[in-house]
Amino acid sequence: MITQQQVADAVCQIYKEAVIILPDDIKDALNNAYESEQNDIAKLNIKSILDNIQIAEEKSIPMCQDTGLPIIFVKIGNIQVENLEQGIINGVKKATEEVPLRTNVVDPLTRKNTGNNIGKSIPQINVELTDKQELELTVFPKGFGSENNNKLAMLLPGEGVDGLKKFFKESIISAGGKPCPPTVIGVGIGGSSDMVMKLAKKALLRPINEPNSDPRLSNLEEELLTIANDTGIGPMGLGGKTTTLGVNIELADTHTAGLPVGICVQCWAARHASITLKDE
């Protein structure tokens, strides 16, 4: 059996990793953007981001003051786990104290801070069942400079892919420089209104250098990336070639009368980290 303490320690470990060390696919994309950028201001902004990433790793401190809302993705198979929910909660508390993390969680109406990044239904825990004999935990700290720019559209079937592209472009333009571009964009297609937004967020867990295995979707990812970068919004919204580093799509089947589309915006600090636990 995997103990509650093991879960807590694992969550704390990967939370620290997530807020301090950016995944290699994002760092590589930022370096490539710096090399290809011709706009001096854009180049300066990307260089500042890269310097910030390096300092965070060298000093073992969070790369951004907004250490996000704690969102945890869980894949659990045929394995016994002692009080999984409480283990995750304890892990977030431990990370808040030890990393440390900024306490971001508040009551939505009174705005009173709940402390330790724990609150009603927070951390947000998303569970997926698998047939593996293991427990996979992924920490996804979501900053709200980007989250505030998410969009949901319940398109009609007749609007099709062209309608999706139009909505995507409008969403990128509406966000402008607010989410601290260059961004990474997750796109959900299908399902229901709540499911499509979760698909969009889940898309952000896939490395941006790994196209969707469905050729229809990998081609659409490239098209949407071009649409985003053709806006010229650029790093920090001050102009340039790179508005978005990557676009990832996840799809689910849907009702015959609908075409839900979700856009989940992530800033350049596209943070997440995972760990797999086994009952040995």
C-alpha cells in the first residue's frame, strides 16, 4: 500500500520542481524564439525570461511570484493508496511552507485568504482511472494572469473548423499581452462545456514538441500556432514574431447538436511536474 505520507512527500517534491524548473520543451522553444527573433524589444524580453529561468534554478527559488492555484492530475490503477485526498492536501501544505509558495487561495466572495493554499474543493484534484499497478501524480500550478484569459465557446456544428479558428484568433487577440506571452495554448474540442475546458487544460501537460498523434489534430495545431503568431502581439505584448510557443489540442466526441471549444491560456512559465509511485 502507498501511504498517505508517501503521497504528501511526493506532491511536495514535484510542486517544488514545477515552480522552480521549467520543462525542457519550453526552455528549448524559448531559446529558439530568441535566436529567430528580429525585433529588438522582443529579443530583450525573451532574454529577460531566459535569465529569470536560470536564476530560479541556480537559487532554487520559484521562477514567478504567482506560484499558482494548486491543480493535481491523478492517474490511479489497480493499487491501494491510504487516504489519497488527504495525502495530496498535506503535500500542498508542506510545499507551501517549505518551497515556499505564495498563499493564493481565497474565498471567492469575501476574498479572505484561506492559508496554506488549501480551501473548499482546493487543491483541485482530477482523477483518471488506468489499468496500471501504479499511482501517477502531476502537479500543475496555474497562475491567474493566464487563467483569467481562458475562453469557452459553445459553437454550432455548422460553424465547423472555420468557426473554431475564428474563435481561437479572437481569443488570442483578446488576451493580448495580459497572460505574459509568449504563451502556450491548450485547446479542447468536444465533450460538454465543463469537459472541454478540462481537455484544454490537460492538453497543456503534453510537451509542445510532441504533436498530437491524430494527423487531423497535429495539422490543426500547426495552423493555430501560425494564426497566433501572425497577430504580432509578441513577447509581453510589445510586438514580435513569437506570441505563442506551442498549441496542443485534445479532443473528445460530443453531442450531435454541439461543437464545444475551450481555450486554456498558459504563460511562458508552463509549469508542471510528475512522479509515479508503485507499491513495492
